[in-house]
Amino acid sequence: MPSTASPDLRTGNGETNSLAVRFAGSTVTIVINGSEQASLQMQAPEGATCVAIYAQSAKDSSDTWEFAKLRVSDLK
């Protein structure tokens, strides 16, 4: 899936965002601030898997990224 800007992402100084990646069978859904951004069908991996969070500053600037209340949970 290509990198895509979202109008639901709050970008101002000091703004906070809620990000979720939901796995249900072979469906992966990405949610930003309660709004579904994308849903993909994929083959579930055997065994454990990884999820990554990527953040990028604008060209010629340096930002600080903080993650609070980071939670990984099994919803079964």
C-alpha cells in the first residue's frame, strides 16, 4: 500500500492522534482518529508477526515523535 496523506491526521504542534491496526482473519484495517483509512486482504502469516509505526519530518526540519498509551492487545 503506498504512503498516503490523511485529512484525519492532526498535524499541528502538540496535536495528538489515535492510530489502530486491526487484524481479523485475513483482513487488516488501519484506523486514524476513529476513521477507517484502508482495509486490505492478505494471507495471515504462520506464527508471530510484526507491526511497525513510521513517522517522518518535513524536509530540512527535525521533529520529535512521542508515543503514549501504546498498547498491543488480543481482542479475542
